[in-house]
Amino acid sequence: MTSEEIADALDSAGEHTRGALVPVRARPSPATSWEDAFAQRTVAVEGGHVHWSGAIGNRGTPVVAWRSQVETAYRLAFRWHHGREPEGNVRPTCGYPCCVAGGHLADRRLREGGAA
């Protein structure tokens, strides 16, 4: 769809857009820590879920970069919540797509019935 077609569609919906300036969302200030980089990309939602609004890796996993390093958001949230390094892959167990709430994540040990 061309920008002219989009403008026509919006005009027909009662929105005049031709020649109007569209506000651009300001970029967040640079992150000062992993926690800050993570927080800038998350939103708490109903049900205790934490919605990931950041980048998604090529395998569908939420990823965050800070100081030229990349980590999965799942592993960061798991580590902070459980206080230990995860074993194997970390995945949400709640059914909410890309939920990064620490308590909703499980590593191999938890999935196999081991202690947190």
C-alpha cells in the first residue's frame, strides 16, 4: 500500500492526514544496566504476565542487547527471579506469548520436576 493509499484510507475514516506531521515516539535514553535495558522493553499486564515489547530473535525468543552483548530476556528474568543460572533452555509456562515474568519461566530442571 502506498502512502497516498494509506492517507486516503485514513481520510475516509474521518482522519485528515495529508500534509500533517506525524509525531515520532522519542527513543528511550540509553540503558545504564541490564535491568534498565530489560525494563525499557517490558510492560506488566493483567494476570501477572510481563509483555515483551523488544526485539525477537530468529527463533522467536525475546532478546535484549546492552553494551554490545546480547542475552535472551528469558534467561535474564529467570536468573533474577530464581537467583541461579538456568539449566538448558528457558521457556514461559503460562501460555502468554513471550511472557518474561520470572515466575512464569522454567528451565530444564524445573520442567523435569526439580527444585527451583
